[in-house]
Amino acid sequence: MFPFKTAALLLAMAALLLPERTFSQEKLTLEEAIRIGLEKNYDIRIADRQEDIASNNVTLGNAGFLPAVDARATRVFSENNSKQEFVARPDQIRKGASSNNLNSSVNLNWVIFDGLGMFINYDRLKALEKSGDLFTKQVVENTLAAIAVNYFEVVQQAQKIEALQDAIAISEARVEIAEAQYEVGVSPKVEILRAQVDYNADRSELLLQQEALQNAKIDLNQLLGRDPNINFVVTDSIVVDPTLTFGESSNSLLASNPLLQRLELNRRIAMLDVRSIRASRFPTVGVTSAYNFSRSQSEPLNDFMSRFSRNYGFNYGLTVSLPIFNGFNINRLSQNARINQEVVELEFQQEQIRLESELARAYSLYLNRLEILKLEEFNVKLAQENSKIALERFRLGLLTAIELREAQRNELVASNRLIDIQYQAKTAEIEIKRLTRSLIQEDQQ
């Protein structure tokens, strides 16, 4: 027989060989996890930079209010060979006649009226900036919810390990009792073997649960934007808020959900697109001006050509353009803009119904899990008490090993069921708060 104490010693030695899993672990609270996530999560950082781009685009120049000024300069060197034949005088042949030409100008073009299109463009840029801000808030909200859910998943897996450790403690006691009874001759060896088989099965289940815990930690580290191998110990427990009400949640959904706000903003952007197409039907009036300078120096090819010339000066004027016919493209664009406005309206209504349905499902799950939670808490107390009594009765020889094992498994199943219900109720609570944006408000507080 392989002694139980020797197995326990080997397990302790194996634990010492894995110091990164048992010692020097970071203690991680939910608040600290959220702080790290807000600082390092890649989705939040990307959304924040995209918001900066939308903010940078809100300028008068980008909207078309400001003039465009550009300067140009060219300088050309050339050498020419020529031959000219005349009727009344001798032919002229010239080789290697060089020239040096310089041209420069400063040009100004300024649209001063385009059917109010520049004002519409500026409003559209500001709406896109606001949309970028709402998108960032949406990403932050979703990330906070994901961090909270993954954090409590780590708590869930850790609690299941504790429940398994309690079950293993009973299995250890059972092995010790079976060995003691065998030594005094009141129990056959088969009871020791059966007890050790069950003990090894519990240990195997513990190893699988430790793997699930490690995977949950890796997922949380990924959300926090840090090394997945960082080990930590969660310090918060799963405590469900039982005070949420559906009426307040539904009102908050319509008033503050950033996704709905973005879709509402998209309706305004679609309306601005329609106005922008209409503005293109009006005439465009612009101011144009330029300062020009040119200089030419060359070896004349004949007696009638100048050796040097220079011109400089400026010009100014107005330009007016009016679209008369462009293949009915303005009509086509106007129709498409109105259709897109209807599509955006339908998307808003669709998303509103979808979010209301998600909220209703989450609240139904939340209420159901709160009711089940009360029953499971009571069941765990009963199962724990029954397990303690069964172990004492087994110690006194009043209970069979099979009956003790059944009581032990009942306690484990009840504990795991309670942990699962707590996690499900908490995730439903987090989902309700995510949909109603109260999750961000709690974090800000």
C-alpha cells in the first residue's frame, strides 16, 4: 500500500517547486483591475486615439471657410540649335543658344459662398466629433463590463477550488480513518483502496479546476493589457446587488445608453447630408487673386528676339459657377441621401428594440437568479451539515463509505451550484448596469 502521508509529502514538495503559483502573488481588487484596464486596455486606447482624430478634424479650414494660398516657382535652363532660311537675306544657323527662364507666383482662391455648404460641413464635423466621444464611452463601458465579468469569473473558479479542497479534506480524513480501521482489523483493505481511488479522483478534479482558474486569469490579464503570465489573487467576493428595478433601468437605457445616443447623432448627420446635397444646387462664388513674376534671359536666335525680359504684377477677380446639368447626379445623390436618412431611422428603432430586449432578458435572469440564490444558500447549509454528520458517523462505523461519498459529493455539487448562481446573478446585474450606463457612473464615483 502506498502510504497516504507519503503522497501528501510529495504534493507539498511539488508545490514548493512552483513558487510562482503559490507565493509572491499580486493581490488584485476589482477597483485596481478597472484602473489598470482603463489605463492599458488596447480597445480603449485605440478608441481614444480615433476620438483625437475626429477632434482634430473640427476646424474652419476643413469645413471650407478659409482660403487656399499656394506658391509656385519654376526655373528652366535650355540650349537650342536653330536654322532659319530667308528669301531676301542669307540663312542663319545658330548652335548652342542658351536660355534661362524663371517663373513664380502666389495664388489665392477663396470660396465665399457655396450655398451654406461650409456651415453644414462644420456642423457635420462637430457631430462626428461627438460621435467619436460617444464611441469611446461605449468602448469604455463594454470594457468595464468585460473586466468585471472576467474578474468575477476568476472569483468563481477560485471559490470552486475552495469547495474542492473541502471535499478533498473529507477524502483525506476518509483515507486516514480507513487506514486506522484496517490496522485494528475492523475494516478490509478494499476500503482503503476505494478511499484512495476517490481521493485521487478529487485531486484530478482539483487539477482541472486549477487549469480553469489559470485560463480565467489569462483572460483577465488580456483585458487589462498586460502579460498573461502575471499571477494574482482576487480579493473581492461575489456580492449581488438586489435593489435593481426594471422601470428605472428602462428609463436609463433610453436616456443615457451611448450606442443609442450615437445612432441618434447619426440621424442628425444623415439630415446634414441631405442639406449638403441641396446646397450643391446653389451657385458657388469665390475670390481669386495672384501675384506673378517671370524673367527670361536667352541668347537670341535672330535679330527680332529679345535678349532679356521681365514681367511681374498681380491680378484679382471673382469666379461664379452654377451647376446647370451634370447627368442628373445631384438628383441621384439627393435621393440616396434621403434613403440613407430613412435607413438610419430604421437602424435607430431596430437597435432600441434590441437593447430593450437585452435589458428585459437580463432583468428576467437577474430576478430568477436572486430567487434561486436564496434556495441554494439554504441547500449549501443543509449539505454542509449533512456532510459533517456523515463523516462523524463514518468515523464511528455507523455509515458506509458509499453513503459518506454521496454526502460529500452532494455538498460539492450544492456548493458549485451556489457559486454558479451567484456568478450568473452578478453577470446579469453587470449587464443591466452596462445597458443603462450606471456602470460608468459607479466607476466615476
